[in-house]
Amino acid sequence: MPITTKSRDRFARLISAASAQQLCLTACKDIRTGKPADVICIAQEINGTHAFIPIARLFRGDPYNEVTLPGHDAPKMI
């Protein structure tokens, strides 16, 4: 399964923000479930106002139980 152009663009933006020390970890809420979500955001000042742009979501559980890595048939259950 190929990585999308949108994901590549977001990753490049993440790297750029990290270099500029503009990243922060925020406690958010999942819109669909209402459960807590840990989100990496780009923190910027736009027109004198602080803005947080969500760029990536962190796993809350064990990532090996949630995704299959390239070259593996099934996730490990830990």
C-alpha cells in the first residue's frame, strides 16, 4: 500500500516544524468517540493569535496491536 502525497506533505511539515521548535503535544478529544486523543500539533502565531494545527496522532495503546508493519502478515498481540 503506497504512502499518499498528503501524508508525505504532512510528514515534511512535521519535520520542518520540529526544526523550528514549533511542535507541541496536546490533549485533545476524538470527535467521533469523545475519548481522549494525544495529538502532535504545530504551534504557530497567526495574526497575533496562537494557533495549534494538528499534524499527527499518537497511539494510546500498544501500536503493535493496532497496525501491521511493512513485511509482516499480522500484528503481534502483546
